[in-house]
Amino acid sequence: MAITTVVTVAEILKNNGLAVEKKVVTSTIGMKDETRGRLIQKARIEIVLAKTEKYVSMTTPPSARAREKEAVGKEEKKQ
């Protein structure tokens, strides 16, 4: 994936509160040019994100959320 695309996706997720940034690493890697056969340097980026609670709640199916609420409600009634 192109670096600009990776950065854009990470920024969108962070700005919408769906992820938090854990680590960003940049480096260069050597790749062989297929046409000329010489070694060329390419930029590389690694962005590590962690899911937020907002993301988890959005991706959890509604039926699972309903079961969780039922379980919490039953525990509160017992106390």
C-alpha cells in the first residue's frame, strides 16, 4: 500500500475515535529494479494502531450487545 494511503487511513481512524496510535516506524528497504537489475531504495512505513472501545462497540453484533446487557441486568438484580 502506498505511504500516503496508509497515513490517510490511520488519520481517519484516529480522528473518528476508532483507533489510537501505538507506534510509527519509518525505514528504507532495498529492492531490485526488474528492468535494470540494480538495487534501489524504497521508503517504508509501519503504523501500529489499537482499537478503541468505540470501535469494539460498533463492530459487536446487536444480539451480542443485548446478551451482555441482559447478563449485567441479572447480576444487578441478584445483588
